[in-house]
Amino acid sequence: MSIDRSELHDAAQKAFPADQLKPARETSWPLIAEMGWLLLPLPEDAGGLGLGRDSSAAIHFELGKVLSTAPLIPALLAVQALAAADELADQASWIERATTGELITTNLLPAAVEVTNSGSIVLSGTLPCVPDADLASHVLVLTKGLAALVPLDATGVTVTERKLWDESRRLFDVALSNHQVVPQLVVARGEAAHAIAERLHGELQLALAADSLGGAVAALEMTIEYLKTRKQFERPLAMFQALKHRVADLKTRVVAAEALLWKRAVEEEASLVDLGAVKALATDVYRLVVEEAIQLHGGIGLTEEHPIHLFMKRAMLNLQLGESLDTWRERVGRQALATFA
């Protein structure tokens, strides 16, 4: 099926208007399912739209502009895992459930989960930063040599919410204590499980990058509008050359990062480190934009009287999710040294 990426941008902008930040999860999550966005990466032979990952990135980009509270990122990761499952019982039924609004979530930071296999598979460890576990029915566990679904109400599963500075997301830690995996909920094992984990880790980086650049665009536009209306010495702040230069520099950084995002989004051969580099650049640009926006808004930038502080909180969280900026910079540097040595 052919859908132009611009159509997805337009549809998302109409569904989630730019002037309505932090839309309620209770209404936005059903709307996302109704719009069919959970079908975007699913192959056509599995009932999906079979679109490239740039289509999902387009939606994440637009939802980043409004600081979406809906758990689309983990949901799309789970859908792709289900589509690639080679052991999951009743795979078609699971895909239908996951694409019609039943949330299967997963952790957004690396987990340390031990697998014991002595007749039955037993999991112990903690999955950090699991979005919307209070809304989800299952969590997708990806660990060494195994991908499996774990019911969040099962024996040996404890869900604890993390208190966040960023109120646009809800993250939980899911502790597994000798949880015995139901054989029918095994998604994949061995190399197949490793391939799924590697792919989803890359998809997560791209999703976070798109969310960050969408937020950076919105924060910069909000700042420019403020500079046009706020006056000093009877002139709009936008008329002062020093401020024009600061905004122009931010715009240049955002556009350059966007160009890399859309380039990598259509490159099927892009490696995990390539996608991590995009995430690192995008989140760092987001941080720079919101820090400058706070200053350009003057004293109100850090208060609840103006929404620009909401973007700052989101930017600081995105820096850490999917592994930190320092982690990706080190990996990118090592890849570059290996390539050009």
C-alpha cells in the first residue's frame, strides 16, 4: 500500500492540533488505534499497511510536537515483535489484539533479566522504564536468547511506578521474581530472539529521535511567536539582531538533524549504531533548543504560566531513554575509528 509521508503528517496534525499539549491518554490512545497507526509497520500479508519505518517516524514526529501521553512507541515495537515471532501460539490473534488497542508494552532502557531453563523457562530481574504498565495487559521481555510475553498480573510480577519530572509520560519498573513463562507466550528463541531485540532497539532510537525533533520544532516555533509579540523599547524582540542570530542558529541545527533523521529512516541497511547516532544528535538538539527557548522567554520560561517548560522536561527524559547521549557517542566514535582505521 502506498501512502505518502506528507499524508501521515497532515493526518496526525489534524488529529492532534498543535495548540492542545499533553492530550489525555484516555482519549488519545483509542484515537491512535482508530486511526490505524498501529498497522503501519505490519506486513501486508499479516493484515497491516506494510509501510517503511519512516511512516512510523512521521507519526512520532507529530506526536512529539504535542507532547503525546499515549504509549505509541512501545506499542509499535511490540507489534513488530509479534510480526516476527516464530514460536508464538495463535500469532494472528495476538497481532489483531495489539493492533486494535490492547497495549503490549516493553522497557525503554536495557534490562538485566536472568533466564533459567530447567524444564520450564523462569525469569528474574527488573525491566526499567516500562511505559504505561498500568494500561497494558502484557510486557514484552527481550533478554539473552529469548523473547516472550509476560502478563502484568501474573505471579512473580511486581509493577512500581517511577516518579518523573516529565508529567507527559508514565513509566514503571516491572520486577520479575522467578516468573515461570507460559510456553504459549514464547515469541522467539536463540538467534531469532536476538534479531528481534536488535531490530527493536534500533527502531526505538529512531522513534525517540523523531519525537525529539518534533518537540524541538514546536518549541522553536513557540519561541519565535513569543519574540514577535513581546516588546522591549517599543519594538518586538524579534527585531533585535542578536536574538535573530540565536534563533537562526537553532533553526539550522534542527533542520540538519531532521535531514539526517529522514535519511536514516529510509535506509534499510542502517545499523543500530547509525540509528543510535541519529537519536544522540536529535536529543542533544532538542536539549539545546529548549534551554535556549527558556532563556528567550525570559522569566516566564520556567513557570507553569507558559508551556515551554513542558518541552524542556520531555527533552531531558528523551536524552536518557534508549540509552544515554554519552553511551551513543562512545559507540559512534568506536564505529568511526573501526571504519577509518
